[in-house]
Amino acid sequence: MTDTNAELPALDGIRVVEIANDPAGEMVGKLMAQLGATVVKIEPPEGAPSRRVGPFAHNRAAPNPSLNFTHYNLGKQSAVLDLTEQERHARLAALLTDADVLLLAMTPHDAAHAGLDPDALAAAHDRLIVAWITPFGPDGPWANRLTSDLVGLALGGPLHTCGYDDHSLPPIRPGGNQGYQSAATFAAIGIALALIDRDKTGRGQRVDVPMHECLAVNTELAVPYWIYPRVVVKRQTCRHAQPSPTAPALFPTADGRFVYIVLVLADKKPWDLVVSWLAEAGMAVDLQDDRFSDPQYRQDNFSYIQNILECFFLIKNADEAYHEGQARGLPIGVLRSPEELYEDEHLASRDFFEEIDDGTGTHPHARSPIRIAGSAARPQRPAPLLGAHTAELLGRASTGVRSDV
Amino acid sequence: VIEMTRPNGAQSDRSVGSRTGPLSGVRVADFCWMGVGSVATRLLGDFGAEVIKIETRKRIDTPRRLPFYKDGSALTYGQEVIDCDPNKGGLFNNYCRNKLGVTIDLGSPAGRDVAERLISTCSVVTENFAPGVMERWGFTYERLQELSPGVIYARMSGYGHSGPHQHYRSYGPTVQAVSGLSFVSGLPKREPSGWGFSYMDNQAAFYNSLALLVALLRRTRTGAGAEVDVSSVEVGVSLLGPILEEVATNGRRTRGDAYPTGNRLEWPQAAPHGVYPAAGEDQWIAIAVFEDEQWRQLAELINDGPATDERFATAAGRFGAHDELDQIVSAWTVTQNAADAAETLQRRGVPAGRVQNGRDLVEDDPQLAHLGTFFELDHPVIGPAKFEGVPLHFSRMRPDHWRSAPLLGEDNEYVFKQIVGLADAEYDDLVTQGVI
């Protein structure tokens, strides 16, 4: 049995109320809005903190919008409600009566300060899912510690494996707020699980999402390497941290860029692919000689082979090497910069970027990477102006908007 | 923390009981292998789905072969042990807990027939092969709909199932390269430091879990199944953050000497903000000062008087003197125990933390111990081992950790006889022919 609602966005009809002090919470709201949920962002009278964090459109701050805010808040509605005034909590309660999800992202201290008690809110609204992202958890010895993306990645483990071969340099934080992003992904999963449970039981519940724990289970191999052979892996430049050193995988190219490829010497097939590629460019040197057909000989002459490969990539442009290598069946990657993504023919053919008027002009914005065939994606809407939906959602009285003070 | 969700010794009894959780009653024909797919379907099994992992004896799943052994010397990832025991691999155990395991030779017509009969009992099918592999076996979305009306068919791949590069080969590090995540990570004027692990194997897996859950929600509400197409590269791009908007809106060019910024932030202009050496080998402390008062609290701990230096009183002043501040802070931290210094700073309201490694997380972290992050399950070959838990704490439900990873083909008899309904003679024939 299929009804016509299947053509609507996947989360059409789901209402989310978001009160978020960090990018983790804001990202969850964005993900859900992209999938069709209605997301109402509650902001204090001065606006969410993210509105004051750059970069700003056209490199000038207010009144130009924050692109940081734009990025994490596309497609949401904004209602101003000063929760430090206890009498205004009735307005929040009214908003929650027809909401499916209350999304909180703040420290236990800030939640208490705002008078937000997740258990009480869940108890007061039987069908409501209260998802709370905290830095370390709602309780426990570190519950009141402060975090940031860098501190979160440090304590959570991912940072230890990221950096350079040169260990006089510190571990280097990977870009893009991935500490917050990791918490956001799990929070979205938790909300979806609770919604599925509610379809069965008719009841909502509270779900806690400690960012620290999200990172601790997101090290890929560092934890299994400890659990099993009990070894602490060592950082290497732009490749897996390992128990012992491995060869560089980053190769500079003629156009001053980089490709990523791991030379696999043990297996005949990838070896033959590499050698035939080199031969076509006249750079196989003696690698086609019989002695190189022995994996052990290749292993013993590893640095010689690596040197030939380094020279080979230095005469190729990065994109040329990427497409040629892939055409030969080699898992090679090109290190794209952000601006180059908008020119990528593959992403373009999948219509991944969507041109929308975001308030500062028409610009491309990434769509949701979750593609469910048959369910429509609404055009993304811009990030909201502060309080754009206050009157519509809360009425004009008692919300803390400046006009009623 | 040993999390025993079942009474009556689930550790020794590996037979299938009834599952609990929001996904109980959902049966999954899981063709996933390697990392991304296995981690994606692990979450389904954790929350009650009956995930039937379909393997072939002709090409043993890589995580079964990688040398993550409790009793072995530490080999480098990628090194494989010849003639290894496929039931001994710790990484497979980590990825495939709470799943059933069967073997089918999909290269044979009889194997594909058994697979179709299995699929017809499942409402979800998952796979992360290169595009075209499932089609070669006849497992198109159209065919799966015939076998299981309303099926959700989750396709997980590097580049997605359309577009000119859909057949490009990928794994975590190349996805990180192509999506921009490697380029945005590193010190200025140097090669990118990128990632020391396959972050995108994990994040793509988690996004695939989420996509499956959203498709299940949608099916409950509309009755409609779906073909789900998640490209790891697109997930990676979507994780890049505000730099995407800066490039699109402000026309910023990121290739040059000033980008990326290592451990420093561009926005907000926090300083000092970095990772500083502590006493001991490879010991580091991350410190993030966002506010003037946080700086005063840090500066008070440092003897040489930066607390009174007026240049450092404002965020702009500190940001402009970041090199000098890094030296001042490093000279102090290098004499300190990382965990103790972080604790002192936290008590003073300064965001700080030790850079913890895998050992620190599993053995020493009091918050993870409090949360019960790592739990233990027994395994017939590996013995007791710790597992990474789910970082979600619900008020009314919990993960159903009923069993460690299946031995190769461990659940053939149960699945093919009880679920698929093969008669004993038919089952024996398939065993004899090497089909299962």
C-alpha cells in the first residue's frame, strides 16, 4: 500500500523545536530541515551565538549576515523567546504541544540557567522526543567541563592520530568542526530511532548525546588497536596512524597540488596497473624487469619504486593523474580545495549543489547527501532573519521581542 | 563495564532469541562488507533488527583478515596474515556484533536462488559494493520489489549510483581527499596533514544508518519502500562547514599560504587556541581561550607575567600576537602533566583537554567509564573483548547487545532452515555443492 504522501519529503510533517548554542545542535536541525521537517529555531533577543561568529557575507559584519549562521541554519524558521524570563516558558510549552522533537544543545549549566529540564519537558509532553546534546553528558565527573571543537577532538581521541610525520609538531585539528559534526550525526540517529519507537508505542522519550562519547567511538582504528594488540598508533602525514611507519601517500603534482594513492606492492594486480601506467608515460625505467615480479623484491626496493612514482606525479597535473589512475582501476584521489568542488563534473551531474537566493544573492548550497528515491526534496530555504517567525508562531505578547518590552 | 542485557548466560548461548528495541521485527539482508557498510548496519543490529550478514567463503571479508589479534604482535593496517583464521579478526568482531552470519556463493545460480529466497523474507536490503555488482547478480531494485514488496534498498558507495565517476574506486582516505576534507586540514605553507584515520568510513556509515532509519520512518507513514543512494563523497562535502559558504558567497580562494590554519581558528578570533606540548613523550594539551577572563585565568598560572601584559588583554590583541602567545603557553605546558594541567584549567573555566589516545580512552577516561561506553562480549575464538558502544542514552530503551560477531557461516542452519524454509535434504545438498 502506497499513498501519495510518499512523494513528499521524507520527514514532511515532523516538527522540530531547536534551542542550540553550538554547531552540533544547529547541524541536526539543518539535516532534518533538508529532509523536510519543519524546524523552529528559538533564539534569545540578541540572536543565537552563531549569528555573531564569522565569516560574514562580503567580509563585512552586521548588518551583513554571518555565513557561519547561514551554513548551519538553512531552511529553518526563527522565533525569539527570552527563556531567562520564566513566565515565557508557557510560550515554549505551547509551541511544544504540536512538536515532535525538542532539540537541545547546551551544557548542563546553561540548561539549568535557562530553566530547561529535559525530564520535566519530556514528562509534560508525552509524545515529545527531547534530544539533548551535551559536551560530556548530563552527569558524571566531567559533566561540567567546558569544550570546543578542538578540545572535544582532543579528549575524544580523533585528534591524537591527526598531524604530521614530524612529531615535534603537535597533532593538528582536521577542519570543518568535525567534533561538533560527529555529535550532530549521532543526535540525528537518536532522534530517528526515538521516532521509530514512537510509531510503535505512541510515546516520546529523552535521548542524551554526549559529544565526548560520540568522538570516542569515532577513532576508527585507534581504539581497536588498543583493544586487540594493545598498541598506541603513531601519527603520520595525511594517512593512517599506524603501529609502525608506512610510506607517504601524498604526492605533489606538476600544478602544485596533491594526489593520494597508496602503493600496494604485495598484490600483482595493482602493481601491474601502476607499471603499465608508468610505461605509457615512458617512466617505467626497469620496473618491467623480471626481478620486480617478485613481491619480496618489490618490498626490498620500496624506496626506489616510491621515488619513481614521485617523479611520475611531478610531471602530471593532479586532475589528469586522478582521472587516468581511476580509469586504470586504481583507487587514487585528488585533494580538492573547497572552491574546486563547485566545478566537479560528477557532483554537478548529480545536481548536488542547489542554487538558492540566500538573502545575500544566489549561491550554490549543498543538498542533503541522503537521497531517498521517490521522496521529493523541497527547494532549500535561506537561513531565517532573527525572529522572522515570532509573531506567526508565538503571537506578539510575552516572547521577549523588543517590540513588546 | 559489562553490559549484560540478557539473563541466562547469553555469553555462552549463541543461539538466536527474541530481540528487543525499536527495530525488532525488521529483518535485513545485509550484503555489506568492508568498513562503511558493516558499521552502518551494526547500528540496526544494536537496536533490535535481525541483520543477516551474507558472506562468501571465496572472498573472505577484509576485516576478518586484518591482524587485529589480542595475542599477536602489532602489525600495520593493510598487512594480512596468510591463511589466517577468519574467525579471529578483532576488527570484524567490532563491526559485526549483534548480526547473524551466513555464507552464500553468489557466483553460482543456486546461490543466487537461495539469496532471492532469503531476500523475500526481508524488508530491508543493504549493500556497499561498487555500482553494478548487485545488478550483475540480478539484484536490481525492481527485482527486489518483486521479491519483497515495499523493500528498502540501501545502496552505499563512494560516488553514488549515477554520474560520470560512479565507478571510481574509493575508500576512506580518497573520499577525504576528493570531498575537500583533507585539503582543509593542516598547517599553512605545508602539505595537508589531513586525517590519520578513515573518518569518512565512519561518517559515511553513520549517514547510511541515518538514511536507513529515515527510510523506515517514511515507510511506516506512507507504506512506500525506497531505493536509497548515499555517496560518501557527498557526505564529506556536506561536512566541510562554513568554508563552503565563504567560497560560494565571498569568492574566497583557499589555495595559498594562509589556509588552512592548523590548530588556530579564523572565526571567532580565539587566542591562544592550540595544542601544546606537555611533559612526557607525545603528550599534548589542547587549550581554547575564547574570552578575556579565560586568558586571565590561564595567564595567572604562568610565572613570567603575561597576565599583566596589556597587549594580551583583548581578543584582538591576543589574536595579533598568536605566535608569541604560543611560545609563552608552550613554555609553561611543557613542564606540566597534560591531564593535571587540563583539570586545573577547567576548574578555572578555561576549555582545555589532554590529547587522549586509544589507551587513554579505554583505560583511563573517567567520563567514558561513567557513561559505560566500552562493554564486553565473549567470542568463541577471540574470547572476551571490549566493544565501542552507541553514544546515545535513551530514557526508555537501550541497545540489545546479544552476541559478538558471527563465526563464518555460523547461522547458516538457523537462517536457511528456520527463516528461508529449506528442507533438511535441500540444505545438505547446498552444503555438499559448496553453495552455502
